[in-house]
Amino acid sequence: MNADDEEEVAVKVARLEHAIPAGEATKQEKLRTVQLAVLSIVVSSCAALMAFVTELAGPLVSLVFVLGSVQVWTAVFRPRRR
């Protein structure tokens, strides 16, 4: 059992003994709440970014293909200097 687990057990025991009121959050609980909020924001931002990149992927692949084709076309059919 690590220190966090021991602290969590101590908090639960203290709550059972009515040493800490049930509505009052400890520092560890507040920190976990903030961490979960930040994590949910990061995950939703990553999901939105992935959706945006997925939407762009089709047109970008087409654009790269067209630009590559134009480059090959101009290289093959470039007028020769004499």
C-alpha cells in the first residue's frame, strides 16, 4: 500500500468516525477533481483535433496527389533548351 492509499484509508476512517464532515473535501480529493477536469479537457481537445485532421485528410491527400502530378507532368514535358 502506498502513501496515497494509506491517506485515502485514513480519510475514510476519519469520515466514519465523524472527524471530517461528509460535505467537506480533502486536499487530495480536490486535487483529483481538478486532475480529472484537466484530463477530460485534454481528451476532448485531442478528440476534436483528431476529427479536424480526419476531415482535412481527404482534401490534403488529393492536393498532394495533384501537386505531385503537376510536378511530374512539368518535369516530363518541359521544353528542352537547345
